[in-house]
Amino acid sequence: MTTALVTGSARGIGFAIARRLSTAGHRIIMVDLNPQIHDSAATLDAVPIQADISTIEGRDAIKDAVRSSGQTLKVLVNNAGITRDALIGDMTEETFRLVTRINLGGCFELTSALAPYMVDGGGVVNIGSRAHLGNVGQFNYAVSKAGVVGLTRSLALAYAPRLRVNGVAPGFIATDMTDAMPAHVRERIISRIPLQRPGRPDDIAGAVAWLGSDNARYVTGQVVYCCGGRSHG
Ligand code: NAI
């Protein structure tokens, strides 16, 4: 049996990815800083790790748990991410750095830490965002997710041919993260989606499961938009 580790999987997209990979037959390790991870993991019979991917202590705890499980990873999904939106004049340096540190730094550092524990032919999938194309009020987030694209392409080169590294760039997906947006902003975004509905977490999970599987064995360094067609403008 193969093992998959998903960060930020207490809820939302990460939970849907963990559920999908579990259905695909992987043993699942679920990481989140939210204590809810214990209950979420219990529903999937998965191993929970409550840890912050953006700290050395958190990453060491994750690495130790993987090492002591005696398992190697077939799939690593870097999904944990945050938003701290503000218009440009109101964006503090602290907020800018925090979002970059978690969304981009956490993705890089955790991949570096866990790559030695991945099986040959394993797949890393990084969750970016269509917002890397640019969003008013989200320039810290857009920068962090644009970084995820460059990171994905560079890691794919660095780890080839042993591992594949790809990304998924979701558009607007109905989760707690997007529920926090003002209603008029949500409605405006949804009205511009060519497929005429918000995405669901499971829409992203399907793309992640494919990229992490051997069905995508000749795909590396790619970022797949999963946005109902909204990447066009
Ligand atoms: P969410 O806020 O519902 O879930 C994110 C999870 O990550 C939470 O459980 C949170 O506790 C965890 N997390 C945050 N920082 C962490 C850290 N430092 N260490 C460990 N866990 C941490 O968000 P959602 O919507 O499920 O998003 C998941 C990913 O998808 C994020 O990377 C987000 O940027 C990305 N995304 C989401 C979109 C959406 O429309 N919801 C659109 C594009 C990208």
C-alpha cells in the first residue's frame, strides 16, 4: 500500500484531496495546525499530525512522524495556505511576509524536508492559485502563488527523474476561505466564471489525484488551471 501526505487537510480543499486519495487506495497522513485535524483524520482512518508547516519545529515534527512510521511517500500535496487581503496602501510588511512565508516558503521547505522520504517515481503536487494572474487586494497572495509556479517548475527540474513535481491553480472554490469574502465580491467573481458555478473542493481533488498518480507519469513541471475557464480574464 502506498502513502500520501496532504497539508492543510483539516477542512476545505485539503480535506477533499485527502478523501479522494484515500478512496484511490493510499494510506493517508494529514497535516494541519488546526486541532480539528484529529477529527478530520478520524473520519478517513488517517494519521493526523498537528503542526505548522511554516516553522522548523513543525516541519521536524512532520518529518519525524513520517520517519517513525517506516513508510515512504508516494504523493506529497502542499495545500496549506492562507489569505490576508488588504488594498495596497493598507498592506503591512508583516502581512506581506506572513502570506509569502506560509504559501511559498512552507511549500519549498516541506518539499525539501520530505523529498528524501519519497519513493522513486513519487509525485509532489503544489496548490497554487489562479490569483497569481493578479487580484486587487490580494497582491501578497498573488505574489506567493506566482512564486509557487516558479517553485514547481524549478523543483521539477531539480528532482527529475526521481520525482515529478506539478501544481494545480484553482479558481474560485467554495470553502471557508472564500466564504470570508464580502458577498458582493463573491457574486461578482462567480458571475465571470465561464462554467457558471463556483468550484467545489472535490473538483480540485480530482486534478490533484491525477497529477499524483502514475497516469500522469510523463507530466512534470506543469501547473494545471482548475478554474471553470476563468484563467482567460
Ligand atoms: P481553508 O482556509 O479552508 O483551508 C486551509 C487549511 O490550511 C486550514 O485547515 C488551515 O488551518 C491550514 N493551514 C493554514 N496555514 C497552515 C500552516 N502554516 N501549517 C499547517 N496548516 C495550515 O482554505 P481552502 O480554500 O481549502 O484552500 C486550500 C488551498 O487552496 C490554499 O493553498 C489556497 O490558497 C488554495 N486556493 C483556494 C482557493 C479557493 O477559492 N478556496 C482558490 C485558489 C487556491
